[in-house]
Amino acid sequence: MLKTRVLTAMVVLALFLAALFLLSEKGWIACCALVLAAAAWEWGGLAVLAMPGRCAFAALAVALFLIPAATGVPRPLLLPAWAYFAAAAFWIFLAPLWIWLGPRAGSRPLVLAAGVAALVPSFAALVDLRAVGPQMLLGVLAAIWISDSAAYLVGRRFGRHKLAPSISPGKSWEGVAAALVAVALYALGWACWGGPSGMPGWADGKAAGIATMVLVLLGLAVAGMIGDLFESLIKRHAGVKDSGTLLPGHGGILDRIDAPAAVLPLAVVAFIR
């Protein structure tokens, strides 16, 4: 299983990096739309929709993503700014409340509405962050990968105090602490290296700018943990272990984008808005 996970991760990472650095803007949008369709299809399954309903939900999510891009109206962001602030409010306030209330708190309409709120702004953020520069998007995603890796490695070895045993028994407070320390060190390195590309004020080398960078990335790391727990909650509600089988050893698309779904819209608010 470990070999399968590693091989799948290597293939997915290679394809992602090739698309990130080689595709045109339209090609990148088309690629994002394709992955969004697969993710929305899986979310429809978690909402226990039949085949026609899953197709309709996937089509709706892709339409909400593509229509702003197809209008041709010049704007600094793919979606209106309020959509990213609404997504941020969802992840900061509503998702934690939902997690606290438990897996039976959401009806099917609420689960589907949460799917739109979770998926569409995050894939739009992929377009907006890449438009600033591929390094910008890669820098944000690297913070998520570092957080997840540190939490997994330390939590597996030293985890004693469970974070949310009824939702995700494998996660621990020790893993959370390790993730925050790792992300803080990464943020220090990124800030000292120059900060987000094209973002004035982040790379001035002053203590205030560096401290802000650390706090922002720590906040994004916490958001990623919320996204991870929220997707686990939805799976628990659906009575399944994985969202799908598309990625051998990992599960489905949603199992790999649970943390980025929460982080990316907040990164747009923090770095671009």
C-alpha cells in the first residue's frame, strides 16, 4: 500500500507541475475544470445522489467555475471578491461549527451547498494564484504539504492525544503542534527568501513583514486542518472511508484536495484581494 501511495503521489505531482508551468491560461482553466468535475462528482456521491443527480451537480459546479472565465469581462480575479470572502467565512466560521455539531448535523441540501462553497472558490483560486505566478501557487501549496507531512509523521510516532476521535481517529494534537512548527519555519524561510512573488511589503526584510508572513501561513495551516476534518466529517456522514477510487492508494480526488479546498480561497484574500 505504501508503494502504491508513493507511486501515485509521484505521478500526480509530475502531472501537476507540468500543467502548472507549461499550460497556457486557457489550458490551465480547462485542466482545473476537469479536476473540479471529478471532485464534484465525488461530492455528489457523498451526498448520496443517484447518477443523474451527480451529473447535474458536477455540471453545476463546473458552470459556476467556467461562466466567469467565459464572459470575457476584465477583472482582477476570476470570481468576484465577495465570493472569496464568503468562502473564507465558510471555512472560518461555518465549517468549524458543523464539525462541532457532528456528522448528522447536515441534510442533503446543506451538504450539496457546502460542496459548492468548498469546491468552486478553491478551483477559481487555483487560477488566480497561478495568474500571479506559478511560484506563488506552489508556495502556498507547499505550506499545506509541509503541514500534512509533519502532522502525519509526528502524529503517527508520538500522537497520544486525539484531535477529533469521532471524526478522524488518526489525527492528534501532537501532529497539530508539529505541523504548526514546521509551517512557521517554512514561513520564515519564504519571507527571508523574498516572500510571495509580486507582493510588495512581504519581502522588505523587516520584522513586521516577516511576522505577518508567519502568522498568515499559520492561519492557512489551521484552515487546512479544518478542511481535512470537514471532508472527513462529510465522509463519516455518508458512511464511507474514501471519497472515491480514482487515485490508487489515496482514494478519490476529494481525499487529496480537502486541505487545499479550505486554504486556497483564504490565500487569495490574504495575498491578492
